[in-house]
Amino acid sequence: MSGAKIEPVVGRYMTLEVWGRPHRIYWEEAGAGVPLLCLHTAGSDGRQYRALLNDGDITRDFRVIAFDMPWHGKSSPPAGWEVEDYTLTTQKYLELILAVSSALDLDAPVVMGCSIGGRVVLHLARRHPDAVRCVIGLQSAGMANPYYDTTWLYRPDVHGAHVCAGMVSGLIAPTTPSDQRWETLWHYMQGGPGVFEGDLHFYTVEGDIMDHIDEIDTARCPVYMLTGEYDFSCSPEMSKITAEAIPGAKLQIMKGLGHFPMSEDHESFKAYLMPVLDDIRG
Amino acid sequence: MEQLRQIANADALARRWGKNCTFVMLLGVGDENYFIRVQDGAVASVEAADGRIRSWDFALRGAASAWQKFWEPVPPPTFHDPIAMRACGHITIEGNLQKFFSNILYVKRLLELPRTARDVA
């Protein structure tokens, strides 16, 4: 007997036609029941949902699925990437989420996204309310407040791993357990060159939804929002402004958490997430 | 501030992330300015400004009250991180930003070390 602890999480690959050509997509999943499709933050990957995938209280009733976006984690960039710049847009992001959901034959999944994922679920609720059961926006706001020049994230004279981790480390709450803090940063250190910056194009430049935020119909697609108090990129105030513009949206501010609630402190996050999941399960 | 040199050079995180870091940082705490000289990942000197003209690579300056909040054991939101403090208008960051961003993990560790040691700074 080795004593190894084998997790219930299973990882697989698919080749998916998206963004006009085939992409090899990696996803992990665990559990059974209501599909819960999880979207990682800019410049990171699906490993952020590791604790969720391993939590029997959640996987008992939910089929938890976390995929790596193309260019992220184990999802490779497409052939020819070496002569391209990666740039995420609202349209591409929505197409990807719907394609993955369709490929996995998910029946009106709950879609939960963090940061850029928290933004895109608002677009999803507005434009595809019948394709999802409801959305959960983590660190979600309809707008961004850029506080630095994102070109610093990808320059030959600055180490990308150091600067990407260094710029997001302050988004983590100071009370976060050290091991979860540094695992969250490790994901950022492993991002491909220019990918974090390419994601932020959607977050800070192109993906603002405030001009159309009141078109979200929460009777067709309920909107839940959870925001950590230490996040200054998507601040509690920005989430409040967003939630107040969506009739019926339910926002909770999370104490002692920052921009990466699912990976920086799962136990604290779980205390806020479970009532939402209970509400969805009915 | 002499304690900072000792604490930093004995700190495992600072030693790990300071590898190959060389720079001079000006730390402005209210009216007090400190020149922190780092050579190959170790703090070589911490000196209070004495009126002489000196060069530095980058400077972080803010009110003493802002830094005091930053150095609380559990700092409040917007005061918990140098970038957060800059984004929320509590401090300024200026100078050679290539040097700042290149050394950001070490700089951040250096700045937060006084949290672990009372009577420093």
C-alpha cells in the first residue's frame, strides 16, 4: 500500500472547433448532479478550482467542471500561435463557454466565473439567458478601473512570471493561508507570455457592460455575486454599483477574502458559496 | 531601520525572491526618507536621508499614517499591499519602473517585513 491519496478529480482533453479553428481543450471534473461550469481568472487556469472539485459537500449535488481556456494551463494555443498576439474579446469568450457547454452536453449549467469570468457571466446572463440555469459572478463588476499599464506584464526586460505574480499578489487577502497564496501565485507564474495581458484586453478595454447592464433579466437568468473585501481590482464598491443596476441581483461581500476566493482560502469562501448553491439547488 | 537589514537578510522569502536583485529604493514615510540599497538579493544598507544629493532607482512615498496601516499585523483593505495603496491613492510610486517591476516580488516582501517586527521603521 503506497499511502497515496488519489483524488476524485478526473482530467481529460477534447479537440474543439472554436474561434475559427480546432483547439485542444483540457478540463477537469468531479461529482454528479446540476452542472456547475467554472471559469478561471485572467492569466491563470482551472487549477484555481481544485478545492471545489475535491469538496464532497459540493460534488454530492453538483457536477463541477473547470476547463482551461485556450492558451492557458494545459489547453495549448492553436497551431500558428507563434506569429500571433493573443487577445480575448467578449464575443470570443461567450463563444468558448457555449462551445464547451455544448461539447460536454451540459443541460443549462450554472456558470460561475471569477474576475474576467465574473464579468463574462454578466454578458452571458444578458445575451444567452436561456442557455444557463443561473450565473455566479465572483469578483464581478460590469466595469474596470485600470490602475497600471498592462504592457508591463509582457516585456523582454521584465521577467513575466515575477511581474504577473507580483501584480496579483496584492489582490489576495493578507489573512490567506500561505500555501494557498503561493499556489495561486504559482498559477500566474506559469502563464504563457502575453496571455495575462491578452485577457485583460477583455477586462479593462473591451468588455465593459455597464451601458447594457439593465438589460439583464434575472427572472430568466438569476444573478448571484460574491466579492471579497480585499479586492481593489474589482472592489466591493464596483460590485455594489453593478448589482444595484441589475434588478434582482443578489450580492454578498465576503470578509477576509480577495480576488481569488476559490483558490486563496476555500474554507472561508465555502461559507459564502454554500448558501448560494443551496438556493440554486432548491 | 537597521533592523530591516537584519530581518530581510535572514528572511527565507526575501532570500528566495531576492536572487539577483540589485537596486536602490527610496522609501518615504511622511517627512522621513530612507535609502534602501540592495545588492545581489541582500540589503546592503538602510540610511536615512541626510541632506546630500543621492540617486535612487524608484521611490515609494506616502503619509506616515498610510504606512502605519500597511504595517499593522492585519492591515485593512486598500492598505494591505503597495500596489493596492498606489491604486487607491495612499502612496506614490515613481522613478525607473522597469527596476520596480523587475524586482517586485522582493520589493513587496521587503516592505511588508516590518509587520513581523515591532519598533521597526
